[in-house]
Amino acid sequence: MKYRDVEKLLLAHRFELIRQQGSHRHFQGFVDGKRCIVTLAYHSRNDDVLPKTLASIIRQSGLSKRLFK
């Protein structure tokens, strides 16, 4: 999965970009009434997300793992 796909998925689930510091983008959304903040750190939107990084993004987002396939 590419970072651009992760970003699209977050935006589709009502996450919004709240700030950016260099290559770190912070998204905020509400899942089941709980505020979730996800940090994406990348230099190119075309980079592949490493498996452990993707697992961390899934944990931070509170979204179902099956959405990230």
C-alpha cells in the first residue's frame, strides 16, 4: 500500500489534516466517538508503507484492518 492510498482512505473516513511539520502530517478524526490522531511521515506519496508502519497507522486510526487492504 502506498502513502497516497492511506491518505485517501483517512480522508474518506472523515479524518482531516490538522497540521504538518516537515514530512510529518497529522490527521485527526473521530471513530466511534473517540478522537484519533494519525501521524504519517513520508517524503513521497508514492513510497510504499512498511508493514510495521502500516500496523501502527491502523492502531492509531482506530479503523478496521480490512479497510487497509
